[in-house]
Amino acid sequence: MKIAVLPGDGIGTEIVAEAIRVLDALELDFEMETALVGGAAYDAHGHPLPEATLKLAKEADAVLFGAVGDWKYDKLERQFRPEQAILGLRKNLGLFANFRPAICYEQLVGASSLKPELISGLDILIIRELTGDIYFGQPRGRRTAVDGHFPGAEEAFDTMRYSRPEVERIARVAFEAARKRSKRVTSVDKANVLETFQFWKDIVTEVGKEYPDVALDHMYVDNAAMQLVKEPKKFDVVVTGNMFGDILSDEAAMLTGSIGMLPSASLNASSQGLYEPSHGSAPDIAGKGVANPLATILSAAMMLRFSLQQPEAADRIESAVKSVLASGLRTGDIWSEGTKRVGTREMGDAVVAA
Ligand code: NAI
Ligand code: MG
């Protein structure tokens, strides 16, 4: 088994280093190879996703990814921006299904901004379609408007698109995942306004007929945003498009206490996957040794479970994280009165020891 390790920028290098120490501590038999990605790759090779990095990722069984991006690249042409690297990896590896489990660890109930009774015991799974929707739809660009509210004015446009097979396959992923959980799927759309999402809703309903044991309901995205903070525990599996999923999964992250706790898996039709924390490169805290490495460590656990067929090792990592939290160690983002504040490295040390 081979893991491509792509730490990227900002806190990416700090948190991936800790995940690797945890993987090493398991003493399993796999090969790891590191490559540059994002701004780091742009600085060295003039491209955020160099051919060699893409080749390594394609040939690996799994990719462990940190984060990319920094404000200093904001002025670059879009194709050279660090964020294009993660979009390029998703597209080239066909990683259409993004799993973001939002679990509120009992020890962190107090770290969330929500009332304890709302989030205690929370365990929901957001499944975001990752290679379609308005993020990839063509055409896109800028032009002079020929119609609309201001004909003759400069305008910009993107295109929201989904094809039937794209919706069918993500729906199946959601129903299959729900079968292993509480057997409920909520499909989030905006069918009242957007044709793309009426189509989405129709297809999810059709696919749902193949899964009579799973309860399906539909919710508009604006209501879903509200229900996620009002009564998050009423969800089990939430499936949605690329853009709505981007937003709702960040919202769900805050239910868990911090975005520094939320892992993710992006899978294709085979068992190959890319595993990364849900957060970005956090330039505001990069280089300070204070970033929370747990989202990345928990992503490594998902990698062991989904791509490397090592479920026991995944369980070991997850229980180590729980016991470290139970011992009272906290990085700044999850710190609360009465707990011990530690840095990135000390948190990694504690997980390795556990
Ligand atoms: P961000 O997720 O990097 O940071 C948001 C806030 O959360 C910041 O205050 C940050 O300090 C904090 N934070 C994030 N991760 C943390 C951790 N592990 N421990 C403690 N605190 C943490 O999002 P932001 O600031 O919007 O974006 C920064 C850069 O990251 C941008 O260039 C953006 O494009 C990029 N980005 C990259 C992603 C990726 O590589 N997949 C995903 C999201 C953003
Ligand atoms: Mg996001």
C-alpha cells in the first residue's frame, strides 16, 4: 500500500507531520512518499499541482492532504492559485463523494457555541458531491451583458450543472452509508428556485426507491442551514451538491466545537481516496505551532478504514484521540476553562503515546 503525502501550505505542514507520526506509531506496512502541492509547489515549480505530484497521487492507494492557500497568492491568475491544486486532484482522481462526519466528542460539548443538550451525542454525516455543480460547470467567465437588468454592463457568470449519472451515484453513496447508520437520508436542495436542484430531487427520490429500508426526506438549503443549528441531532446522513455541501459542512464543523476537529474523506468509484482536514491552511496561525492536528489525525484514521483496509488501526487512532481529550489536553481552538492548553506537537505526542 502506498500513501502520497501532500502537506501543502500554512499549517498543512505542521498538522500532516503529526498525522504521520501517528501512522508511524502503528507500525503497519505501507510506503509513504511526500510531494509539494499548492503555494509551496507554485514557489518551487511554477504550478500548484505539478505533473509529478499528480502522478504520485494517481498511483497511490490514498492521498493524505494538509491544506493549500495563502493570501500572498490572491493576486495570481486563477489557474496558478494554490486552491486549484485541490480542485485539480478531486477532478483528476474522480473524487466525487466527500464524507464529513460531524461528531461531537463528549469532552468537547463545552467548546461549542451551542447549548450542550443540542450537540451532546451528535453524530451526523454530511455527504457532499464534489466534482460537479457550479464549481466546475462551464461556461464561465466575464463578458458584456446583452440582456438582464443592465444590458451593456460588464458581468460575470458561472454555470450550475448536474447530469443524471452524477446525481445517481452520489445518491447511492448516501443511501449505502445510511444503511450502516440510522437509515435516514436528508437530501438538501433548492428545488423551489433552481432547475438543477429539481432534477437532483427527482433523481434522489427515484434512487431512494431502491432503498426501501432507508427513510428519505428533502429539505431546502436555507431551512437546512437553520435546522443544523436549531436541532442538529435530527439529521443522520445529509446529501447535497458541491456548493451547498461546502457551506453546510463548515456550519456543521462548528457543532463539533472547532473546524480543527473535522476530518474528511473524498472517494472515487474504486477504494482510492484523498483524506484531509475540512479546514484550510489557516495563515493567521501558521508557523506558530498552535494548530489543532486532530482533524488531520482523524482523517488518517478514515484513510486506514476506507482505502487501506485497516479498520482496527483506524479504531485505535480514534480511541487514542478520545482518551487524549478525556485527559484534558486541548489546543487553543478547543480550549475551555479547566483544561490544559497544548501546542500542535504536544497534541501529536499525546496521541502517539495513547
Ligand atoms: P481556514 O480553515 O484556513 O481558517 C478559518 C479559521 O479557522 C482561522 O481563524 C483559522 O486560524 C482557524 N483554523 C483552521 N484550522 C485550524 C486548526 N487546525 N486549528 C486551529 N484553528 C484552525 O479558512 P480561511 O481562513 O477561510 O482560508 C485560509 C486559506 O486556506 C485560504 O487560502 C483558503 O483558500 C484556503 N483553504 C484551503 C482549503 C483546502 O486546502 N482544502 C479549504 C479551505 C480553505
Ligand atoms: Mg469550505
